[in-house]
Amino acid sequence: MLDGLFRPRSVAVVGASNNPFSIGNIVIRNLAAHGFKGPIFPINPKERAIRSFKCFKSVLDVPDEVDLVNISVNYNLVPGVLTECGKKGVKFCIVHTAGFKEVGAEGIKREREMVALAHSLGMRIFGPNSQGIQNSDPEVSVYANFTFVPMKPGNISVIAQGGGMGELLKLHLHKAGLGHRLYCSYGNEADLTMPELLAYYGEDPGTKAIMMQIESFKDPAAFLEVASRITPRKPILAIKAGRTREGSVAVSSHTGTLVDQAAMATALFRKAGVVEFSDSEQMIKTGIALSTQDPPKGNRIGMITNTGGPGIQMTDESVDRGLVLAKWSEAGYQKLKASLYAEASLGNPVDVVATGGPEHYQAAVETLLAEEGVDMVLVFFVTAPFVNLDEIAKRIREAVSKSKKPVAMVVETIPEYGRLIELLRGAGLPVYEFAEDGARSLAAMWRHTKLAARPREEPPALPVDRAAAEAIVARYSGKNAYLTQADAFAVLAAYGVPVPRLAVVPGPDGLATAARAVGFPCVLKVDAADVVHKSDEGGVVLDIGDPETLAAAYRTMHDRFAARGARFLLMEQKAPGREVIVGVSESPGLGSLVMFGLGGVFVEVMRDVAFAVAPLSRPEAREMMAETKGYRILTGMRGQAGVDLEALEELVLRVSRLAADFPAIVEMDLNPVFAYPKGTAPAAVDVRMKVR
Amino acid sequence: MLDGLFRPRSVAVVGASNNPFSIGNIVIRNLAAHGFKGPIFPINPKERAIRSFKCFKSVLDVPDEVDLVNISVNYNLVPGVLTECGKKGVKFCIVHTAGFKEVGAEGIKREREMVALAHSLGMRIFGPNSQGIQNSDPEVSVYANFTFVPMKPGNISVIAQGGGMGELLKLHLHKAGLGHRLYCSYGNEADLTMPELLAYYGEDPGTKAIMMQIESFKDPAAFLEVASRITPRKPILAIKAGRTREGSVAVSSHTGTLVDQAAMATALFRKAGVVEFSDSEQMIKTGIALSTQDPPKGNRIGMITNTGGPGIQMTDESVDRGLVLAKWSEAGYQKLKASLYAEASLGNPVDVVATGGPEHYQAAVETLLAEEGVDMVLVFFVTAPFVNLDEIAKRIREAVSKSKKPVAMVVETIPEYGRLIELLRGAGLPVYEFAEDGARSLAAMWRHTKLAARPREEPPALPVDRAAAEAIVARYSGKNAYLTQADAFAVLAAYGVPVPRLAVVPGPDGLATAARAVGFPCVLKVDAADVVHKSDEGGVVLDIGDPETLAAAYRTMHDRFAARGARFLLMEQKAPGREVIVGVSESPGLGSLVMFGLGGVFVEVMRDVAFAVAPLSRPEAREMMAETKGYRILTGMRGQAGVDLEALEELVLRVSRLAADFPAIVEMDLNPVFAYPKGTAPAAVDVRMKVR
């Protein structure tokens, strides 16, 4: 439990000074200005008082228990301070001080030693190189942080790796007249981890929704586990920074080429049920809506406007973002007709026209909210000189008070009429400046609803021969090398992935035995680590129909490759099927990703592939497959038969289980997999597999 | 010239009253409040004075010349007012009054009669059902409009079909501390057209850039012509409202299915060099930048920040939007190193760190602007408690004053520090709240630069036999019918589009003659309007190699289709080539669009097609082709040969010329066209063509 960090009964500030630009001074100012409920103890051997708080030479001199200590002394002094804190029985230290991991090898050592020291003293470290924490709960009101945005109670909690982004999120909640609940920007994450902090947010009763900014995942598995537990109950909105960073590209592998950081974070967020954003503004505006509105139960939007153009913009944006325009019941239509001007539009959006007044807005909002077919309402209002603005706000307030459905407002007005916006915000309505923002925010709330409602299944138990795979993988461990084809197929086979019959050809004498095992027609392949593009180099002979052709093919290939120490493989020739590619790539910090797509132009030209984090549940496997545009071909279209999707899903699940069981398999490409019509198992006819 | 409208020396307001909520009263208030330079004449037979301006019974009583009249009387009274205006020698009337085209047939008639009357009196009508016009030029200062956003001089001009959207554009220029130049929202566009108004904006010396909102194009050709003339000199930013409206879909034709309103407007804007937006907020924010900054000469962005996270957001957004991260020269790098703190990041973005002060920002901005490899600069600043904000603004101001390159600022601060933003805006800098907005606005300015710099060529002169095509098309004119295959191929051939050799089969006796003309192998096809999916219905026999097979195929097909009055066609069997689809669809109000894409999965599954407005120039044809993802296949990839792109371009140009010459051809599908390797002409092997 992190109550000692987020609900401290007292705070000491080590490194406080009377320099108003020093971190310690600012932390004391923030604590005092926001009415921290416990005592504040500045620690500085040279001062009598700081900001009128009695100053102590050491935390050991404080005549009270100390729960939390903010430390901003030079890094050389930190160990001494920690030792004193340990003696005092302090449980949590926020280390603002920089000069640790972020400065390289020496700092990393310093950081490790600091954490070890803290643990030996029974303490946890927040940071170092960190901002600090805040909790606006009036029972605590702790602002143990040196930033500048004022704090007031709210119900959105913020957790940001980057301090500037964290501040931005707070700032815009503040500008919208809202507060926040918990806040932290955790810096180097040396000890207390982001997932630990997130778990605390999840349990905090005052937190309705969580906004996150993440620059890198230190422990993606822990994040996944914690976030997955929270998202069915509370929305998590997140940005992964750096989506265009060009990672290193493994040219020899499709999977390596196509996986990028953005795809990986997206897969992780989806699995965890987190609503992902790339744009900070859109995330914040959604957070603003979630502060006062519940997520919609469905995706049918009802819209109201008093002028056409913005109504069209709302419509376009809603449809683009996956919302559906609601239709009214006959009773609803008649109620609108009876309540509005003759020239009003009664469709969706309802246009009450520019002269529409308070009673028209009230009737329209009430009617739409009462409709069973409406899940959310978006109201646009451009202030007209003809209309009583206070009354508009009052009537809209009355109308929304009768419903639990989410409502967003867009108000187009000059700053002089700002009171209207205050009145609407006072009624708990999110108020935006642009029609599109309202539609986007409601649509993002719907994304949460959908994610929270997804079937959550465990990855299925699959009968696999893990020991057999282990025995092969172990032989390559530590070599960062590709498996031979024979070994790679054997690993797949151990996991129940259908592969062609195959046999290693020990030499010309073994041809007949191998051919008996495999049968005709068959394929002769070179199997050597340094022959990457086998076909291009003449290392594959297809459609071998009899022993004589096989012998001739073997001689040719032997002459070509034997000098390079190559081995040879005889494989069953599979009938051509629909080409699919299934890949795996392991990303340090994110785990193993499974990739799926159709082969040929789909992958090479269109890059039409989807990713998911291994191991997959059945719904996740099907969702990933269905996400590709080429999926329509697999289901059958234009009179062409589809493929056996259940069998293909089973293959994907087994590959994902293999990837999850062996993180050392850093790269795997089943390319192509042949998929066949219903009733015929697919087959991986070529494979590349690399072990770290 | 529209000087009488936008630079009137006097304005009369017919329908003025002392009701402060009446349009006439508000127009007088707006004119007077904004210091209109000429006299204002209220016209109302029942009043002595309105807002202290002497009131006249009729415009004929005004003791002065009248350039412009605002009319808001009931529509029944409009003709009488116009007649008096005509006698008075008025040249322009703004008709606010509603009750015309927008109310249906009777209103359309009323509108036509009104325009005819005005023309007979030598007058032009603006509207009806319109807001009005504004011109902030201090020599005129005319606010002949009933809206509420205050006017001050600026250099962005706004032209909006929807009044609400026009007001929104003005409003946000105002909120950003900027004014605007010309403004109009033109309502029903009964007489004065949007292209006429736009042409005037283009010539206005005080207009630096133009923002537009368009709901429907009344005369797309005129718009294209006018906008194309303006965009090389002044940026035009535009939104076409209603991009998701589901148009009617012609199920029988790929082109009809794939063309939508959004694609059509996009093609039109691109041809005209207009920078298109779907989001009103992004357009406005770009307009704000253009008000004080020149578009960049290139796409290399240099960025400065004092905190990491927003720097990443700027980077991501810049790269996503097609900007390139600039690299500094060694001298620039050294200058940054010498000027900034040791812990600063000297790459792109430059991170001056949170304690970076005025001199650091000045040095960074100056250095980046002086770099030859930098075309634009984006500066992020989160206010830190350590820094003198006024001094920051002053130093950045100094730094930017030395360069003509565009600079955008993003400032993250609380409203209490608003003075900083005012100071920066006072220096002509656009200031945004979100990192992404800065990047998006600079990127949109770059889009303008690119569009303005495109090669502008006339569509090439192509030798075609227009008369031959005309003779065939004329036979179908007015029938809204599909051409027979034979006729459709003949029209293509008349325009030099390569088609297979073909012959109509008059009956079993003509088979031999037809076969001699076409040669073997050949294809026998049914040619009947009601056989839409010929292959599916057994109406195509391929690969006929000899007279006997031909005779048998003819008998079978005759038995199947003769009862339906079908005719039969014998065609040369072309060797299979790379399948391409070229289509044309005519959209009322937008002209003929040419569609291009690869056949098969590219069009059916991926909808990977591009559109352009006919007739195409050579660069436009190539640009359209290159826009499809499948284009990479046409150029050759992965060791596979490409196709003859010049020959394919020629075919596209000829189709586009045909579409432009015959707007009555409302639909055309060349599907497939076989494209062949260099040196071999492509061939349209199937065609559907429909004439209105």
C-alpha cells in the first residue's frame, strides 16, 4: 500500500532553503498554499525557519513521526539523508535530485546503491530525478511537488513519466475549471514502479478515471496485469510517446521490418483495455468529459445544433470515429415537432435554428436523452443576439439532470459571454470550443466502453511438448542465431503447429530413405544459416515427382552449396493454399508480439498486418486476424470460398503460446502459411526462427 | 469588380427598426460600432431615427449616393425595394431575407424572379438568406452583417457558405488576438457566386490568405479556374462540409461505389492547389499562423523545448505530417553547445532544459533560424518558476525579428501568466496551447508551399476523333443507358485508347468474317444491356483457338441469350497483363472524376484507388497513379518487372480527355486494363459506359 506516499500524515523537506527558486522552497510553498493537513518540517542545518516553518538540522530532530520526505540535496548527500530517514522510520522518500541513471554508467551504479540502501532500511524510493506526488483529497491535500498548476479536488488522476506532459494534463483540467485527484511524475522509476503506482490509483476510491503518459515500459508484463485489472472498472487513457521513432529494422524478416514501437504499444494497450491516444489534446479533452460524465452504454449519438455548418462537422467527425447517428422514435419525433419552430430540422442533428431559445434547447435535450435509441448527446450552441444566455444554461442544466447518459456541449462565443460557459460547467457539463472536440471525446468514451466490455478470456490451455521444444531452443541459446530449417520445423511441430512431412538428407545415400518418409511430390531445400533467400540462390527445388529427378536435384544442389557446409532437407510438397504470414518478434521492454497478415501484395505492398501481445486468448487471436483488411478474403468473398478460420486461429494460438513460453525466440516468421478450405488444416511451409 | 459591395461609400439598411433584436438594427449597430467610413441610412417609413441615424421612408429619399443596401424586409416586399434601389442607382444589394430557394419550388421561382429583376435594373444580389459582408480595411471599415464577433483589421479573409462556420472562423482569429480582412457568408448564392467573391479576395491587396467553408459547389469549373489563379500567390485553406454523407451508390460499377463526396472535393481542391482540411480547428490554427508568418520554403523543421515529453509530441506530429527533422551544421551545433547549459540536448528538438532562461531561448532560436538546413522553427515553452517571463518574450522576439522563416510557439502556462502570451503575440508569433498544434500548423503551411510549387501544365493536346465519338454518344443521349460493348469500344478507339481488335457478329453466317478480322485466339462475348455480369451468366467464352470451337461457342451462347435480343461480339484475346482499373464518374456539381487503381484485391479488398478531376495534365495523371499503394507494383518491385508507365499514363490522359469532352458520359469503367512491360501498349479489355 502506498498510503504513506499519497496520504502522508506529515512531510519533511530535506534540502529546503530560503531561496524561493529552490525546489525545496517551492515544495514547502505548494504544500502550505494547498493546505496540507499534516505538519511540514523543513530540514536544513543552516536555517532557523523556511517560509515560517521551523527548520530542523536533521530529520532525526523532528519531534513527530514522519511519513514522507522530499529530498532535493545533491546526489552525494542522498545516502546520508536516507540513512537518517531510515533511523527515523520514514517509509517513503521522494528523490527530486538528478544525477542518476540519466547521466550514464556512474549514475546507474549510484542509483542501484541508493535503492539497495533504502530497501535495507525498509524504505521505498520515488524517483530519483522526479517531480513528486499530489493528492487533492481534502482529507490530505498534499502537493509534494515543485510544479506550478494550482491544485483543487477532482476525480481524474494523472500519472506521467514525462514531467512536462504530466503538467500539461493537470494544466488543462485546471483550465477547464476542473481539478484532479492523484498526480505523480515518477522520473527514473528506480524503485517504486509505474505499475505499482497505477495499482494504487486503481484502488483509490476518489479516482474515476486515469490519464497516463508513458515514454518507455520498464515492466510491460506488470503494466499489463495491473491495467487489465483496472480497466473493467475505470477508464485508463494513455499516450505512448515516440510513436515515429525508427527502431532498428531486421531486413531479413518481414516481422522485424513491420513491427514498430507504435504497433507494439498499441497492441499492449489494447490487450490491457487502455484507450490509446496519439494526440495529447484529444486525451485531455476526453479526460475532461470523463470527469463529470459516465461513458456511454452504446455508440448511438444524438446531436443538437442551432446552425448547420457545425452540425455537419459534428456529424462527419462522429461517423469517422465509429459512432452511429441515432434515430428517434415516432413519439420523440412528435415531441420535437411540437416543441420546436416550424423551420427546425427534426432529424439528427436536430437544428433548433438560430432563433431557438431556452425552451427549445430544453425540449430537444430532454427528448433526445429520453430516447431509448440514444446513448449520448452532443449539443452545439452558437450564442445569438436574440437569446437569453443564462436561461439557456439553466434549461439545459434542467434537461441533463434527469439522465445518466453522457452529454457534451460545444459553445461558440466571444470571451465576453464567458459566464455562459461557467454556468454550463457548473452543471457538470464538459464544454468545448469546436464541434469536432465534442464528437471526438464522446467517441473516445465509447472506445472505453467497448474495450471494457470485451470478452476477457485466458489464453487456452493447449497440449504442447514443451520439453521437446526446449531441448532444441537450448542448443541455440546465447548464440543469437537462426535455427536450421529442420530444427525450426521441429520446434513448431512440438507445439502442434501443422508443418509438412520432412526429413533431413544426410547425404546421397540417405535420399531414398528420406523420400520414403516424405513421399512424392516433394521439395528439396538447402538448410544453411548463411543462405537467407533460399529461392533466389537456387536453394529450393519444387515439385520433385520421382527418385531420379530427386537424385539429379540433389547433385546440383550439393555442388552448389556443399562447400558452404550446407545441409539439405526433403519436404512434402503441399498443395498451394491461400498465403498467410504469421510472425513473432520479441521487443525488449514490451514482450513478444504476434503478427498476422495475408501474404503477397497484402504484406509487401499494403503492409496490411495486425499485431497482438503473446500469449493470445481466442478472442484476441480472432480480433487480430479480423483487423486486417485481407481478412475478408479469408472469410470468402465474391463467390470465392473462404479458408478454415478455426484451424488458422488454432495455428496462431499455438505460435503465440510458443512465443510466450520462449522469450528467447526473438524472431519467428512462418511465411507462407498455406490456409485451406474448411476441414483441411493449414500448414507452415517455410519458417525462420532466431534465438537470442 | 465588387468594390461597391466590399468598399461601399455609403450603406442603406432597408427593414431597419428600433427593435434591437431585428437584423436591420443589428446591422446598423455593427456598422456604427466599427466606425464605417461612409454615412449610414436607415430606411423605414414608420421611424424618425434608428440608433440616432435619421431614418428615410425610401431609399429614393436618401440625399446622397447609395452604393450598398442591406435588405431584411419580408420576401414579399423585396421586389418593390429592389425597384426603388434600381432607380436610385444602387449597384449591390445584400438580401438577408429568407424564404427563397431553401423553402422549395415556390422559393426557387421567387429567387429567379428577384435575380432577373435585379439584373434588369443593373444590380447584383448578394444572398438571399445570407449574413452579409465585412471589410476591416481602415479606409472602409464596413461591418454590413448581423453577427456578433467584433471586427478589427487583419489579413486573413474568410468566405463561408455556412454562416455558423464563417462566424467560427472569425471568432477564433479574434480569440487569438488577430483580426480578419474580408468576410462574407453568401447564403443561397442566387446571383453573386462564390467564385466571383473568391476572385475579388484574390485581388484584394490586404488579403494574405483565404479560409473557406463550402457545403456544395454550384459551379465547380469556375471555382477551379479562380482558385487555381490565386493559390500560386496566396494560400487558400478550405473545408468541404459533409465528407461522410452517403451518396447514392451504383452497385454495378466499381467507380460508382468508390467515389464519394469527400474524394471528389479532395480531387478538386488538389487540382486547384487548395489546402484541404477536415477539421475546423486545424484550419483555423493554420490560418492564425499564416496571418503573421510566411509559408516555409521547405519541409525541414527545427524544434526547441524546455521539457522532454512535449518535444516528443512535436516530433511525432511533425513526422506524421510529412515534415523532416532538420540537422544542424557543425557551426550551429557548436554555437548551441557554447550557448546552452551542459545538460541541454543539442539535437532536434533542442532541449534547453527547464532552467533554460531568456538567453538560452534567444540563442537557440537565433541559431536554428540561421541554419541553412532549417525551413521553419517550432518553439515550446513551459513556464518554469525559475525564469523571467517578460524577458523570455523579449529575447525570443529579438531572435525571430532577424529571419523571414516561419516560427510557431507553444506555451504551456496558467491563465495568470497570460501576459507572456500577449507579448509573444505582439511580436507576431502564433501561440498555441498544444505541441501538436504547432507542428500541424507548420506542416499545413508546408502543404501550401508544395501545392503552390507544383508543375502546372495544361492538359496535353491529344489527337482524337471527337466527331466519331460524338456520333456514337449522341445516339444514347437522353436515354440514361449503357452503351453496347461494341459502341463503347468504338468510343474508346476514337479517343486513341488501345482496345483489342473486335468485330460484331451479325449471325452464324458472319462468324467466319468476324474471325478473319479478329484472328485466333479470340473471345466471344454477349453484348446486351441487361447482361451486367457477363462472365457470371456464361456470356464470355475465352481462348477460342479455331473455327470449330468458335462455332460451338456461338451456338451455346446464342441459345442462352438470343431470346433476350442480345448481340454478340468477337474480340482479340489479349495476353494477360497486370490488371489496372481506370474509371470515370460524373458528379453533378463537381464535374468528371477519373479513378485509377490496380485491379483484383487492390480495388476489391483494399479500395486502393485515387481520383483526379478531368481533364488531367501529365503531372496530374502521374500524381494520381503514384498516389495508389499498388503503384509500387507498376514500377516493379522485388525483382519483378514493372509496366510501361508512359503508355499507361497516355491511356489515362485519353480517358480523362474523353470524360472532359463528353460530360454526358456519367460513368465509365475500363476494367480491367491490361498493362504490359515497357514497349507494349496497354489494352482496355472490358468496358462499361453510360450516357445520361
